[in-house]
Amino acid sequence: MLTKDDLGKIKLLITAGSSRVIKCVGKLEDRMEKVEEKLERVEDKIEFIPTKEEYFNSMDKLMGEVLKVREEQTVIGKVLSDHSDRLEKLEGKVGISSSF
């Protein structure tokens, strides 16, 4: 059986333990506040990052434009080559030398 002295010691241990738990909870609350603040900053920063779908849609559009430009370059290169050949023939018939 427990004596009054034993009960008093148990009460002191519980009080000391509970105050330590309260301090730990306070520290955890402070840490949680800091984490929440950092999370808010991260959310603010990533707000303008496009979603995966938005990103891929814009990349599809961009790649479509790049392909169009490449095709145009090929066509323009062929037309330029044809014009150069034609000019050389005409210059040869007229007797003008090319300055290129």
C-alpha cells in the first residue's frame, strides 16, 4: 500500500513530467508555426508554375511552331538555290559575271 509520502512523490513526478510535456508541446507548436510559414512561402512561389498539362500543351504549341519554321527554312533554301541557279544561267547568257 502507498503511504502519503509515496503519493506526494508520485504527485511531484507527475507534475514535473507534465511541465516537461507542456514545454515540449510549446516547442512543437513553435516549430509547427515556422513550418506553416515556410509552407505558405513555398505555396506563394509555386503558384505561378504551370501544371503538367499546361506545360505539355505549351510545349506542343512551341514544338509545332519550331517545326513550321524548319519547314519554311527548307522551302526558302530550295527557292533560293533555284533562284541562284537561274541567275547564273541568265548571267551566262547575257555575259555578265557574278560578283559573288
